[in-house]
Amino acid sequence: MNSVTFCADTSSVYHGTDSYFVRLNAGPTPPPGSRTDDTPPARAPRRPRRRRYRGRGKRTFLVILLVGLGAWTYWAMQRPGGVSGTINGFIDHLRGDVAKVSADPDLTRAVNTFKQQYATNGAYSQMGEDQVGIAVTVNWCSSQAVVVQGTVEGGTVSRLLLAGKDLGNVQGNQGCPANYNNPAPWKLK
């Protein structure tokens, strides 16, 4: 009987890579954690890092903002004029607030002085500049009507006080109305 033996130098045996070798004259091994010239530095074990959730707050804010914008748009569509009418109404409201803020303080003071005088005496009397202000022109029409003129938003306005009622501002220099029952360009409220 012929027996077949396989040796290490036959082609059927797996040979490892050529990059592995054993140093036969190796000295003692250094203690763990110490560094030698041919070994990489030892690293301390890492603690697991906490994950940061960046952007979660931004995403939440954007979602809330989009939902709010959608709700406002739906609400504005139900109003007369739709979204455009709602925006234009808001702009007109802001213009009115700006006009109130930029109104001449002398004009407001003069109107309040005449209102207080009518509430006390039941009539308007003629007053001088020291009582109504320098930047105000007063047209005394009668004991029941006064037109006060001043500047608002860079233009001149005229305000009619008629029998204790303030009929509001009209653009430009307006004199006393000819008819107190229909005081054009003012409108009775």
C-alpha cells in the first residue's frame, strides 16, 4: 500500500503573507502604556459621546411658523377682500397710527383746549397763540364752530370742532363751512 503524506512545502498548504516575521533576538517587552520608538502611542479609552440634537428646535419652530401662517391665511381668506384686503387693511391701520404719532403736538393741544372750553362754557371763545400754540392757525367761525389748522405727515390739515363734536381732519387749508348742517368737506358723525 502506498501511503500519501503531505508536507508543508507542498502547494496544497496555505502560505501566509510575506509581511509577518518573528524576531528571534527580541528583548524584554515594555510595560503597557509606555512608548518606544517603533510602537504607536497608547490611547486612553474613550467615553461614549452624548449625541447632540441640533436642529430639533429649528425644525419645531419652522413647523409652528408654517402652521401659524397657514391658519392666518385660512382666516384671512374668510374676511371680505380675502388675503389682499386683510393686508391692505393692516397697512391702512398702520398709516393711521403713524399719522397720529406724527401729528403736530400744538394741533392736539389746541383741539383739547377747545374741547375743554366747550365742555365748561358751552361755547368756543377766541384765543391767542399763547393758549393754542405757535404752529396752529385757528379760524373762529362762531361760538359753536372753530376750524383748527396744523401740520400732519408733512401736509396741512384742517379740523372742525362743531358744537362740542370733533369732526376730524380734512387735508389742506379749509375755512369755515358755509352750512353747519352739512359742513362740507367734513361729514357729520
